[in-house]
Amino acid sequence: MSAVTWTDEWQVFLVAAQLVVLVVAAVVAWRQVREARELRLEQNRPFGVVDFDLDESKGYLIFFEVTNMGTSLARDVRIEIDPPLESAIDVEVDST
């Protein structure tokens, strides 16, 4: 049986240190992949904007606009106005 030399001890220490570095690198890489996936999902989601547009060229008409500013298609869009819109003149506002 041969005796353990100082080079054998240092070799074990260096291999253990290398293992620690590889584990830390794997954890950092996993976090980066997770963050990149979340960023990709955030960038591809729809972003709806509801606004009123005043058109002075047609006699001060006010248009209710719904616009998708996101990069993907907005599906099942529902808009609820609380309290409901009311007319300032004697014309009934269509609820559909």
C-alpha cells in the first residue's frame, strides 16, 4: 500500500473546488434560462388599450377605441364600464 502524498491531497481538493464551481455555474445558467423564458412570455403577450378619440372634422364626434399594442393576438377581450355610459341628450345608448 502506498502512502498518501501532498499532491494526492491537493488533487482531491482541486477536484472538489471544481465541482463546487460547476454546481454554481449550473445554478446560474438555470436562473438565466428561467428569466429568459419569463421575458419571452412577457414580450409576446397582448397589451390592450382603451381610449376615447375626439374627431373634430366630423362635428366633434367621440369614438371609443380598443387597440392591441402587444405583439400577439388578444383573445376573448371583455370590457366592462362601471358605471354604464349615459347620454347627455335624449338618445338611448346602445349597450352592445
